[in-house]
Amino acid sequence: MRVKSAPDFGRVAVLLGGASSEREVSLNSGSNILAALQRRGVDVQAVDGTEALVQALVAKRFDRVFNIMHGGDGENGVVQGLLDSFAIPYTGSGVLGSSLSMDKIRTKQVWLSLGLSTPRYVKVQPGGDVQAAARQLGLPVIVKPSCEGSSVGITRVFKDTDLQAAIDLASRYPGELLMEQLIQGEEYTVGILETEALPTIRIVPPGEYYDYHAKYVSDDTQYVCPGLTGAAEEDMRVLALEAFVAAGCSGWGRVDVMRDRNGHNYLLEVNTAPGMTSHSLVPKAARAVGIDFDDLVWRILESSFAVSAGATA
């Protein structure tokens, strides 16, 4: 549905902040979205966190929610279920897509069942044999929390002696631990807007890896868009959209992909509420096809009507 008039959105809440490890990034994203909607004349206010959202819903203060609360309740299905129970339309994926994509292990299981390529992995149980898991995959590996984003708690391990420190870091965060085959090659991301895969972006960090600093702080990270050409570009975009749909996602999001030195693509994860900061990637990909930031925010908010229609049906 294409919305021509700002009042058609009703009273809009930009849900941001929250209590997850990604709070600061979410506040930044939310501030940008709030300003974009205000520039377009939308009746919009910021709401910080789940508790404040509950109070606003009980008071019937809003007709629609733009969810940009990264991580935690914002992406694990909790907020989506809450909004569904109040029959309030919102941006992004519903309960299934949000909760599944937040869990990297279960997302991999779905992809593998459909023959979609993703790095080999082992679920690391508390107190489990870390050395045995590493031997099963073969070094180098990546150790990460299964339910965190923004490169939080991730360690790349090249030596057996570094395994335990990696496990200790990832264990600081809730959820299971994931040990994954380290794909050596180039990192890409593909933005999804409704049913379209946007141009790929090849990420060239100033250091060896695209870590938290390279994502949100450094101005030296390079982004090449489109990141590929010809059939290679088309293949990655098709794979990303297929992975997004397979994970039950909708509305908008971002799919991260590694491409090894032989040109094989490996799905890493889906982000159902991607960053919208000055360093973020979905806005960069949208600009490559002529969609500026304010138009992108408007388009994403428009997609909430599809959630509303689906809930009604």
C-alpha cells in the first residue's frame, strides 16, 4: 500500500532504546527515523523500551509503531506479540520471523533444511568440550552468542589456546553459544525492502574484520555498492531474499552473507530491525536505487499496513 498523506498513518510511535546490549545504536537509529518522519509531517513520538510501550498501548496513545529497538524484546518476538495482542500495526517481521531470526542456531537449521548454504556450526553446551567442538569444525572458527547482534560477544579463534577466552566472552550474554566455521573471504550484506532485495554491499573494514568499532565508530570502513556485478550480484540477491522469506521475515530487514575465495556464498544471519544510523547499510543500498533516507523511512512505515492486513485476514 502506498500512502500519500501523512495523517493516514495516524499517531505513530518510534520504539527505540530498550535494555539490550544494542541500546545506544537503537537510540541513534530512532533519532534519525523520528526526524525523518517529522520532516514529512507525520504525527510521531519516541517511546523508549517495552515498559513505556505497554503504558502507551494501555493509554491508547498510538495507532501504529515503527519498531527500531535493536536486539532483546525488539527483535525476539516479544514486542511483536504485544503489539499483535493490542491489534496495533508495526514495521518489520511478525512474531515468527522475529523470534526465529534472533536465534542464529535455529535460523541455520531452517536454512539447512531447505538446502541454503550457511557455515558449518556446533552448538556449545555449558560446560561442554570446547576443544572437541573446535576439532569437529577445524580451526579457524568464530565463537558468538546465538542471540546477540551488532558483533557483540564475537571472537575469531585461530589457536586452541584462545578458545576458552572466546567462550568466556560469549557466555556473558544470554542464550546458547554458537561455534561456527570461519569463512575466509569477503563480507557482504543485502537489504530487503518488502519483496525486493536491494543491491549488495561489499564491506571493506579498515582492520582485518568488520567489528563493532568498524560498524558504528570508524569513518574508514568502505562500502562498495553494488558489491558484485552480473550473475554474481543477482545470485546473492536471490539467495538473500530466499533466506529472508525462509526465516518467516517480512516488511524489511537485512541479510548478511560471506563469500569465500572460490566465489561460494554462505548465509550468516538475518537482521529484522537493522541499524538506521549514519554508518548503517540499508540506507546506503536504498540510495543506490534512488531512495533517499526520508523516502526509505516512509516506505518502511508503509509496510506496516501489510502487517495490519495480514492480522485482519
